[in-house]
Amino acid sequence: MKAFGSFHPAVLLTYFVAIIGIFMFASNPVMRVTALLGGILFCLLLQKKREIPGNLGFYIPLFLLVAVTNPLFSHAGVTPLFFLNGNPVTLEASVYGVFLAVTVIGVMMWCKCYSEIMTGDKFLYLFGSIVPKLSLTLSMAFRFLPLFVRRMKTVTTARRGLGLYSQRGFVDRIKGTGQVFLSVISWSLENAMETSMSMRARAYGKAKRTSFSLFRFTMRDGVMIFVTLLLFALTVTGMASGATDFFFYPRIGELSLSPLAVTAYSSFAILAFLPFVIEVRGALLWRYYISRI
């Protein structure tokens, strides 16, 4: 089990709501870069090494696309770099595009970490007794995308093994991908019908639902949720006071280094890197215990 994932589901949900909520509304570049680095390091520890090249091939082009698109469509700012078709490409719009890309990629990274840590059983444990139908629907929705990707890879591998997947031309690749997509859609619809019939056969929703869980809220979980809420409160206080405000338009502003701003930066940095530190500590302890056997 992952070290960070061993915490109580309520602690994990509180943490991810705190880090993603702050990240989405933070305008300060220091906080944005900090959250991105924390998400990257945490994500690298959670995923398998063979998945890293594929993820880089997705996130790097997306980052460049978002960063380049903003200055091409937004011409705000007072420092033109050059003119394209008579429209100014400004320094302010370019810098804002880079940090917009940081936010987009960072949020995606943290959502990926969330999907790895907050599994369906943890989500159902938290909300199954309160809103059972909604929690089941959300759990299935969160599970659908990674399951769909895995099925795409499975069907593609099977077709290549049978010699039915041609890559001789662009049109052939498009047709092959379309056939794979239709096959996976059919597979998913069939699986949804089987799930529905299985739930109906087991009388789902006919009576009050009971459940069994091994999750227990311990002192360790209490300390973790206290630290998370404390760091969250310190960061939000700095943001609400305006100490961390940063403006890209009409001219790039200056970073505040006031005591309240530095406190907010430090608190958010600890919050962002906390899962990475916990995972590294867990891995080192595991290796230590293995060496003592």
C-alpha cells in the first residue's frame, strides 16, 4: 500500500480539496510553480516507470499549446515583443500564458494523484451512507476514464497481434483508431448493462444498505488532518489579505516578500510537498526493514 494512501479517507479527501482548491484560485506564480513541482514529484512516485515517457509525450505538448495559444489570442499588456498579422504579441500575455499552462498541467497532475490515492472503496466509504446513489455514480465515473484507456490499449494490442492494425499511412491509422474506439465503446456499453443486471439481481436499492470497512481514524490521522488544516488556513489567510496577489496585466507586477506573504508561500510549499516527503519516508523505512530481515 502507498504510504500516503494509508491515511484515513477523510484525511485524504481533506488534503486533496485543500491543495487543488488553493492551486486553482492562486494567482501568485510562486504558489503555482510550487504546486506544479509538488504534483510532479508525487505523481512520479505513484506511477510506473514505463508510463513516464507516454505521460511526458502528453503533458509537454499540452503545456506548449496552452502557453503559445494565450499570447496569440490575447493582446493585453503594454510591452509588445513583436507584431503578428498586425496584432501585438505582448510580454504580459506570454508570461501569463506560461503560468496558465502551469496551472492547467498542475491541476491535471493533482487530479491524477487523486485518482490513484482515492480509490472507489474510499469514496464509497465516505459518502455511501449519505448519498449512496450519487456516490456510486461518481465512483463509476471516476473509474471510467482510466478503464477506457486500458481497454483501448488491450484492443489495440489484440488487433496488432492478429495483423489487423495497419500503420502504413495516415488514413489507415485513422481508420484503425476509429475501429478500436468503436470496439471499446461497445465493450463499455455491454459491461454497463451487465453491471446493471448484476446490481438488480442482488436487489441493490431495495433495502437499507450495509457495508463493511477496515478504515479506522487513528491519532496519526488526527495529526495529519490538523497539519493539513493549519497549513491551509495559513495559506488562505495570506491570500485573503492580499499579500500574495500578483497581476500580469497591464504590466507584470512584483512579488510581495512581506512576512504574511512569506508565511503563505512557506505553508503552501509544505502542503504541496507533504505527500512526496511521506512517500519517500515510507520507501526508506520499507528498505530499512527489508535489510534487517
